[in-house]
Amino acid sequence: MSSYHNPHTFPRKSAAFDDYALSEIRRAAATGLYDIRGGGAKRKVPHLDDLLFLGASMSRYPLEGYREKCGTNVILGDRFAKKPIELKIPVTIAGMSFGSLSAEAKEALGRGASAMGTSTTTGDGGMTPEERGHSSILVYQYLPSRYGMNPDDLRKADAIEVVVGQGAKPGGGGMLLGQKISERVAEMRCLPQGIDQRSACRHPDWTGPDDLEIKIEELREITDWQKPIYVKIGAARPYYDTALAVKAGADVVVLDGMQGGTAATQEVFIEHVGLPLLAAIRPAVQALQDLGMHRKVQLIVSGGIRNGADVAKCLALGADAVSIGTAALVALGDNDPVHETEYRTLGTTAGAYDDWHEGRDPAGITTQDPMLAKRLDPVLAGRRLANYLAVLALEAQTIARACGKSHVHNLEPEDLVALTVEAAAMAKVPLAGTDWIPGNESRGRGPY
Amino acid sequence: MTTRVIDLATEGVRGLNAALHADKAHKHWQVLNPAGLHSIAVGIDAPTTVEIDGHVGYYCAGMNKHASVTVKGNAGVGVAENMMSGRVHVLGDASQAAGATAHGGSLIIDGNASARCGISMKGVDILVKGNIGHMSAFMAQAGTLTVLGNAGDALGDSIYEAKIFVRGTVAGLGADCIEKEMRDEHKALLFGRLKAAGLDGQVDVGEFRRYGSARKLYNFTTDNLDAY
């Protein structure tokens, strides 16, 4: 007698309740705490990868790839500052604090950036002598916490960056958990060792763009109008935020998309607040153009920049330079598979390690543990960063030459098309193979 | 000692600050016609004295080092913000964020101070002879805030290691801020602050209450959710 079993359907997991969502529910149920991690948004969002360059053909004349000059320099801060900055390449190193990073990592960032003629940036926690010593061009961040802020370092800086927000957490403050508060970090921040250090989300002595204008004037007065002053914003309402930064007197606007990293904040914040960089650049550029300030107030963009194509696309959309953070750490050695055994011990894997706030980084970068920090050779890591920066510049030049441009700043939206409707709408370039730019039909809503 | 007189009506704030930064040897300055202008006498890095004859706007004496600055009038937002050392004396009232994030030195306000007095202070000694507004000493890290009058709501919210002394009433305490025992060491500390302001013998330290951090929020745990 033959038996018959009803066939089962193939096991299917929910698209909504995927493995990650399920693991997060279990984690939350076990701890009662939200998840904190470092890095930027990991979810898939419309991205620079959704754009393509057209290159030259019958109607455009390319430059010879290896011979004809294609400039990469950029001048920042010539609106008001007596001493504007000139970078040799349009790629800068984003603000990352001593505290979130080891002193060795900060030194390596300075070495790498200096070797390529570009700038690095302090972070929440102040300026270390090592960082100043190894950075030929150093931008000093002016943050709500004012940890380590003092007029001597302000005068030592080559530029000042007033941080209003960052892409990973627009509207949020910072957090450096107690396990990373070493004696030196604590001393620089005027706080006890070993306690969580919260960085406020609002500046303590100004509110809104009218106040910011007065604050910027004070910083200029203290430094005798010599230093370029940047204003850094997280990508939220880029048109108005950029316009208000310009109104407040910024020399440079730094715009950080949601893929931009943070040392530590809530996962829910990183993944659900703010705009992807792709969606933020054109509104910011539009604001500058509407004010007649494009190329007069420079625009630096950041958040998910990985290669020279990303650099070139940002410049083509109207930025003057880009800034990198996560990619720079990877160049130093962060998340390197060479540490896979240790990553496994920490419950993760190379490429996914993001518990930077715990201070147990096997690569010795996001830590204050002296034994771990020693693993990073600042000279060697700085060399790797310089190599990586060189590749970014070379790749951007390669694309610019292919588009017939003698300077990377000559790239323009007309050189681009989009692979998706979403990217076409956000970047305001045509969908590939068409002349359709979604949103250009109606100006009803206007810029945001 | 000669006094160098700067009239802001003719030389402007830039002229004043440029002179203060360039001429560090000059020991006494008088500033005329401040007229509520912003950023007056900011970034001084010299043991000089500056007298300002009138009201000042935002950030007067910001990031001061070593200098003694007297405002013969009222001060706008952020007077003596991020001061490192020296002394700033406001003879009138001060607007909000007086002494914000200041690392050192002393700030004396003869009148009242508005909201957020001593916000994120990092070592400064602030003394207010009148009242202070709400959210004062928010996230105050170090230093002392002495108030001869009353304090507004949410005093010392999320305070770290700063010490607050209030002689009058407190409308309310912020998260993790509690009243603490006034031991002899604290009375001695307070006496020193009063003496530095020329108030020794005039004010009894026994009339003050001390406030500071309960230190329960120093490391985040879910058990403290109700505190926020």
C-alpha cells in the first residue's frame, strides 16, 4: 500500500521579519536596551552607484588618459578668510575624535593626508599634539560639547569646522562609552575616567542661524579673520540648511549623508534618520546657485565615498570636494580579514565589525586599549592611506579626462545619467537612454 | 599706568580685538561706546585689564585667557564663554549661557543671569549675586556655580562633577542632580569663592545649600529610563 504525504511548501522567511530583524527583536528582548554601534547606514539606499558617466564620443573630445593634465586641486575658504586652504586633491579626511580612535590611528590619518597634500580633521575631544604635528593641514572641529576646546588650539588650526550635525545622526549628539575613556581622554574632556561621555546635540551658547552668524563672527574675531570657517550639517533639509549656513557666514559647507559613519550611536538613528548623500547634493548645490554662491562658498560632501568614481560623481553634481571617514579607516586596516579569528570571537566577521564603541577593535584603530592600539603602525598605516587617496585622485582624473575635462571641477551633471528612476529624480540627471528627469515636469513642491 | 582708550564708534570691534591681540604689553584698556556690539574683547591672551563702559552683546570676553574684563552694564548671550583663565565681572545682568563651557577663571555677575548659566562648564567659578534662570549648569562638568539668589527650574540637569551652591530657592532639579550634604570642605570652598568676589564677611556660607550629581546616570542602563 502506498502512503501519500501532502507536500510541504518550501520554507519561506518573511521579507519584513528577516534574519536581522528577528535577531534584533531577540537582542532587545534580552537586554532592554537599544543597539548601539559605529559606522553609517548599512541598508540599501539610492546611491552614487546608480549613476553612470557618459564619457566622450562624437560630441565630446576626451583628454589623453596618461599625459594631458587634469587638475585636482581645490581652494577652500576664500570667501572671508585671510588664509584660505589649498588642497592638492579634492578628498579630505573627515572629523574623527581622539577617544573614538587611538592616538596611533589619528597620527596615521595625519601622515596619510599630509603625504597627499590634503587635510585631516579633529573630532569631539580636542586636538592632540601628535595630530597637529603629523597633519600639514588640520581642521579643528567646534562641537556642542566643546570638549578640549581652547583658543590656543583654535589658533593652531588651519580651519575651523562648526559642527551642527552629521549624516549618521542629524539631530543627535555623541556618545563615547566609559570603556573607551582612558586617563588621557578623560583629562582632555575634563571628565572622570570610565564614565559615559555624552556630547550634546545642541550648541550651548547659540540657537539657530541668526545666533550662528554671531558665533562665527566671534570665532573670526578670536582668530583675527585668518581661518576658513566650515559649517558641517547632516543631510536632512539640504537646500535650506545650506542656504542658512551661507547666510550665517560659512566659508565652506560640509554636507554629510546618512552613509557617513559615527563612532557610536543608536542603530535605529543611523538607519532611519537623514538622507542618503545622493539625495542631498543637488538641493545643496541648488541653494548655492540660487544665492549666487556656488564655487564661492565651497561644498564638501561625505557619506559612503569609496572610490574615485564616487568622488567624480560628487564633483559632477556640484561639490567642490569630498570627505572620507569609514573608507580612510578601512585603508588604515579596519575590518581587515587578517583579524578574522578575533572578529569571530567578538561575534562578528571582517567587514561587518561595527562595535567601535566597545574599544576592542582587533585592528587597534577604534580603541583606547594600549595593547590593541600598538598593533597599528602609524607610519605603515599612513602609507596605506596615502596610497588609497592617490588612487581616489587617479580614478577621478581618469573619469574626468574621459569626459574631456582638464580639471575634475569641470565635471558637470550633463556628464551623468541615472540607472534608476529614483536616482534620476534625486540627482536630477536623465534616466539612462532617455531625456527624462523625474520631477522636472512640475515645480509645484519646490526645493526642500 | 597709561590707559589705552578704544572708541568702538570709530574703531569698531575689529579694531579693538586686533589691538588687544597685537599689543599684549599694554596693561590697561578702556572701551567706549560698546552699544551692545557682539564679540567685544574676545580671544585675549594677556594679563591685562579691560573696562567696558556700557552694555555688550553676545560673547563678550569669549575664550578669555589671563585678562580681567569688567562690563559696566549688561551682557548679552554667552559672556565669558569658554574662558580659560582670568576674571570677567559684569556689573549688570547677563543673558543666557553666561560662562558656557568655560574651563577656568572666574565670572562674577552682580545682577541676574538668565537661562543656562554655566551650561557645560568645565572648571570655571561662576558667582551670581542675583538669580539664575532655568537649565543652569546643564551638563556642568567641573567648577563651581554660586548663586546668592534663587535658581530656576531643572538646575544641574545631567550634571557631572561641578558643584552648585544656592542661597535662595530652587524651582526644580534636573535629571541626576540632587541636594548634597554641605560638609566643612564645601563650606571652605564656598567661602573661598565668596572671598574672591569680595563678599567675605557679608554673606554667611551657612545660608547655602549644595547641589551636585547623584552619579546614577554616569553609565547608561535601562533601569534609569524614568530619569530622562
